[in-house]
Amino acid sequence: GQQVMQIPQYQHVQEGEDFTTYCNSSTTLSNIQWYKQRPGGHPVFLIQLVKSGEVKKQKRLTFQFGEAKKNSSLHITATQTTDVGTYFCAGPRDGGTSYGKLTFGQGTILTVHP
Amino acid sequence: DAEITQSPRHKITETGRQVTLACHQTWNHNNMFWYRQDLGHGLRLIHYSYGVQDTNKGEVSDGYSVSRSNTEDLPLTLESAASSQTSVYFCASKGQNTGELFFGEGSRLTVL
């Protein structure tokens, strides 16, 4: 079945350093979503990428969708303590229109040391 | 404000007992989902519903059931709880014109 792999599983950084998490799917995706989960909290939607090669920015966060639509990345510039949490990528389970049936990556747990 | 709420937030139960986790959303979303979260596995889809009287199995549905008698609620039932079902359970809903999932606060279930 479809697999979505995410690396690294853990990342520890000093405040101010950059951070990147990578997501790879075993199948071509129609779109990919990213979520953030604060410690003890629930996943919160960050963004959805749809187009091949798409790059979107949200302040210090940069999201990319690969040309083959099988991989994606999230890059945070100059991390802050508020960036702490787990970042998940997720793609449609059926490869096409998701309607919310998502396959999630295992997540990257980000720790930021002040 | 519209929201999605889960109850209970924490529950401890014994093996073999029936447990029901409630999920209620006030967005009038047709699409609702139950995911479980375990370390190293991310979130895995248990069951989902696209509307009243519609229910479907997800990736890890064994031992779980759901019902959808109205738009607002999708309760998740564990017919006979097992220790392997110790997990954090998240309910989510999705609007018509967006791919975004809105998650509840989660229900932490411990099966002893």
C-alpha cells in the first residue's frame, strides 16, 4: 500500500538555526498537506501544495512540492522556540482526490534550544 | 465560533470493556474522520464518514466501529478494548471546498 516516509524523526536545533524535514511518498500524489502539532496538542493545518514544483512561503516557513509530486519539504529559517512541535506531511490515501482520507508521515519532532 | 470537540479527553479502561469516544462538530461538515496517533506511526485512519448513515473502514479499522446518525456526531466505539488500542485518538472534519482537516483536541485512551 501507499507509504509516506518522513525524515528525520527527531531534530534538535539551537534557536536561530535552520531546520528542514523531508517527506517521500511511494506513489505520485495529487497534493500534499503539512500539519504542525504542538506538544500535547492536536494537528493544525499549515498548507496544501498541489502543483508540480510548487513553492510556497509562510513567513519563515518554506514549503516545496517535488517535480514528480512524490516528495516534499518544509524548511524553517532561523528557528524560534515557538516552532517546537511535530511536523507532519500527509497525502491522499487513494492518490487522487483525498476527501480527507490521508496517509500521514511519521512526523519530525523539532526541539529548539534557546 | 464553530468547533470540533471530543470527549472524554482522558480515559482508563480495562481489557474487554466497551468504550465509546465522542466527537461533535458544529461546522456542519459532511466529512468526518477518526485517526489514532502512536509514536513512530504518525496518524492512521480508523474510520470515516462522508455523511449521515455513511461509514467506511480505514487503514486500521479492526476492533473499532462508528455510526453517523446526524451531521454533527461521529462516535467511535471499541467493542472489546485491547491493550493494543492504547493510543491518542483524534477526530477530524473537512469542509466542502478545502482539503484542510480540522482536528479535535484528542482523547487519550489507556487500556489496562
